[in-house]
Amino acid sequence: MMDRYKIPRTKELEFGGPLGAMILIFLMPATVFYLLLTCRTEQASVLNFPPPLPPLSTFWSPHAFLLLLAWVGLQAALYMLPMGKVTEGIVLRDKSRLQYRINGNPIYDFFMGHELNPRIGSFDLKYFCELRPGLLGWALVNMAMLVKETELRGSPSLAMLLVNAFQLLYVVDALWNEEAILTTMDIVHDGFGFMLAFGDLAWVPFTYSLQAYFLVNHPQKLSLPVAVGILLLNGLGYCIFRSANSQKNTFRRNPNDPRVTGLKTIPTATGRRLLVSGWWGFVRHPNYLGDLVMALAWSLPCGLTHILPYFYVFYFTVLLIHREARDEHQCLRKYGLAWQEYCRRVPYRIFPYLY
């Protein structure tokens, strides 16, 4: 009976295979420590390596540990409340929901995740971690930085308010459109291993909040015209991001929905159709374009004198280009000639006329 939950042995290893996975297991936590320690220095220069390390005793606090457990426990309790609608995800790789990835390499399995959708009863560990403790923790850390700046200077700066507002909008949007995550690569394809667990619970709340942390130690003054310009830039990015995702998700759920019936499509051998107009006829990954425009708007309130608060922009650009390449490879394998025709009709991947 369990054979139907198995996935065929993975033949194509990603992220550099076992060696790349082992490097990333150490590199990801080291990067988080490096960014946070650098951000607290007066120079906040990425060229000052390594930053001074605090005493080892500061890395452990029973009080902080209990707060962390309470935070995750609260999110888990809220997750299990019998509230809201139950939504079915899209069909996964083996036509079922519970899947187990069989790679055969312990290091690679640990990094990528041996199980695709690990559950304890009805408690889906990956789905829970994708949205709740880390994403809400990101917003919570930002708010803590706003409070800290208010304590230090009497009131929050315009730059801090913009960063908090922009990123809170992003978090609220993710929670409001929660069922859309069921169609993402993280849920459908990637296992729940170190990459997603560390990414969801540590990388997101502590590196995505880097701009707010930077502003606490390095205050920036924004003129009203500059603030308005940054606000408009974020609005543009959000409109692209939300419109493109809504269009895709609506089409996936119900191709006959009046909001998408007028869009042009390409038939595929799988029976599904590919959007080739609207946002998805502009570039092949318009949601990534919107994401990157917002990423730039989140960093601009930190000024142009330091490169550190722009880490998110650089990191996210690399991440999305890599993810786009993975997605292109999977789509070509899945849709074949139809995907080649789509690429011919929509030649640009993320950046129009550039890439």
C-alpha cells in the first residue's frame, strides 16, 4: 500500500548535488550570522570580514528560547483550529498528496528533504512552516525594530515606516491569498529538508528584516518626494506581483472563470493549457519581476551609502533566476513542444527586453 506514496529515485540532483548541499548547510547559517553581526557595527561594511563576535554566552538565553517555543506553539495551535475552508492542493508528482522522495544520499536527502509532504495526523509540517512562524516572525521582528527606533529617537523615521508598511503588506498578502501557496514549487516539488526548514524558520525572519535592523543602527532621513517615489515603485511592483499571481491561480483553479476566459492559451499533451497572453504573455515569470521591483523599493529607504541593506535584492535576484531555471527545466520536461512554442511566443523570462 505504501508503494503508491513513493516517488521514483531522483536522477537529476539540484544545488550542486551532495557537495553543494553540504556547503549550503553550513553557508546558510553562517550568512545569517554574518549579516546580523555586520549590521550592528558602526561601518556596516560587508568588506569588514569577519565582524567582531559577541561572547558565546549571548548566543543562549532560556528566556528567548521559551519565547520562541511559545511563538511556534501559538502558531501551531492557531493552525489546528477548525476554522476557515478546506482547500485541496493540485495533483502532485505521483498523483497523490503524501509523497516520499528517494534520493539515496544522506547529505542530499537531509538538505532537500526525504519526504515531500511530512504530516503528523492532519498537521502538515511544510505547509505550516511556509507561512506561519517564519513569515509572521518577519513582520514581528520588523515591528520590534520600529519600537526600538522609537525608544532611541522618540519616534519612528519615515524610512522605518516605509519598510514596515511595505513588508507587512507582503506578509498580509501571502496570508490573505494563502491557498495560492499550494501551487508553488516549494509545496509541489521540493521536499521538506534543511533548505526549507531553515529557510522558513531562520532565513526569512532574520535576513528579510535586515533593512529594519539596519535603520535602527544607521538612521536615514528621507525627503517627501523621495518617499513618494519609493512608495510608487513599491506599488508598481506589488500590482505586477499580485495581478500576475491572481491571473495564474485563477486560471489553474478554473480555466472557465470569466476573468481569464478571454486570455490566449496553448494546448499541451497533458490536457492542460498554457497562458500566452495577459501578464504571462509579457514575460514568462511576471510574478518574479514584481517581486524584484518590490525588493528594490524595500531597500531604497536605507539610502545609497551602504550595500548591506541591498543584500536582499542581490540574493533574491540570484534565487529567482535559479528558480526560474529549475521551473523552465521542469516545464520543458512536462509540456515538451508546447513549452517550446510558449518560449518562442514569450521570449523574455523575467526582465522584458533584457532576460
